[in-house]
Amino acid sequence: MRRIPSFPALRAFESAARLGSFARASAELHLTPSAVSHQIRALERWFERPLFRRANRQATLTADGARLLAGLTGAFDAIEALCAELSPPPPAALAAALAVHCTPSFAAKWLGPRLPAFVEAHPGIAIRLSTSADPVDLGRHGEIDILIAYGRPPRGPGLTVESLGPEEIAALCTPEVARAAGPVGPGLAERFTRLDSSFSPVRWPDWFAQNGLTVPAGTAGAAFDRGSLVISAAVQGLGVALETLRFARDELGAGQLVRLGGDRAESLTRDLHFICYRERDETLAKIRAFRRWLLDVEAESRAGQETSA
């Protein structure tokens, strides 16, 4: 007989530790928070040691808890991968549907306006689009076929990840704000209000360093949790947004936004969006069609931007 604690207790612990919250674990497992807490306390009694430190309504992993999570992550990944291999294929109706998940800003500023072209070209594939700003693990969200991740590329067994392509991140503002700020040089930072995009991995100190300028002391202006919102704030003249041109191509084309400093300011280049899907699904026609379309449309968009620049 194997000498291990109850599987529900291990599952409750792994979920709470991975998500960093008993409440989120209860939502994921469809249990009450008290049931999750009860399972974890039972596990702590079995090990005769604490797995979480509880203080001020917060719970953080102990060293033993972190060690247990590391071991369970690999074990649960292996179990999940094996179960996926043995699972029956989805019904024909579901096989023709493609569930795509991305951030709200990517959906609003890039994917949404272009999606009708894919639907017209592939009438047999029904798109199911969902969005959120939270990181998504495809290993634990079997209902999602393709994830367009933002920021750092995800990692995991059986996962294919490829960049949607490099993107330019520039300081963007209205022509009026650009004229008031003046040329790139000493004192520039004091002549405009910085707008922050909270989840962007590219920060204002990166832009100042790229342009050989001293990082200003003090805080920036308003901060927004969506790239689309910081672009909108810049259009309204509230300040200068440091954002990807992938979200601002329409505003730049219409002349609503320009690059701060014009040709004298250097932008940054990063890979920020990543196409992710399971390796076992890479031969599916719907996956191949959508992946190819994403890459082709982005390549065409970049070529058009370079031509007009």
C-alpha cells in the first residue's frame, strides 16, 4: 500500500499554493474556502508540520510547503499529460470550434478588428474568444485551444510557444503634447507627464536609458491596467504613453498620436505576444489555419507600417 495522504488534500494544497490564494483555489476546485482550508490543515496534520504561514488574512508558503509544491507540480503535470493522451477525441461540433484566449487589449486593438477576415476565409471554424489579464496555464485549461500570451512566454511540458513577432515600443503622445515637450535632450522628462501601463514589461527607465537620458526622480502620472486604456489616455492629451505600436497603429495612422521626439527618439524592440498551443494539437487543421493566419496578418501589418513610415 502506498503511504501518501489523501489525493483531495494534495489537490487542494497544490491549487492554493499555485494560485497564491485559498479563495482562488476554492473557485478552481468548486469548493468552499472553508473546505479548502480544512483539506490543507488535514494535510499539515498528516505531515506534522505547517505548509503555510498565516498572518493578517494572508497565507504564504513555508520552506516545506514550497518543497511540496515543487514536487507536486511535476507529478500533476505528468498525470494531466497522460490523461489528455488517453481522453477520447472531442465531438465533431467541438472539433470545428476554436477557443482562443488573449488579453483584453490585444482583443480590442488587434485581434477583434481583424477577426472577421479569418471568419470569412474559414467559415467552417467557429471562433470562441475569451479574454482576461491573468496568466493562463494551458495545461490546466483544456477548454482553450490557442492562447495568445502577453509579456513573458509561458513554459510547460507539451507546449508549443512562438513569438507573434517583434514589436516596437515607443513614447507616444498627441502632436500638441510633443510640441510642448520639445526636443529630446536634458530636461525632457520634466516637460511631459508619463503614463504607465501597469502590466507592460517595458518600463519608462528602459526608454530613458535607450535615449541616454537620466531617469527622472519622482512618480509618473496616471497608471492603467490595460494597454488600450493608456493609448486612449494619450489620445486625450493626458500625457505620454510608453506602449507597443501593435496597439496604436490606427491612432498613428490617423495622426492622433506621434512619437515623442520624432526621429530623434529611439524606440525599444521586444517580443511581447506569443502564440501558444499544445504539441499534440499542432496537426489539427483549425490550429494550423489560425496560427498561419495570425503570422501572415501580423507580417502584412508590419510591412504596411514600414512602407508608410
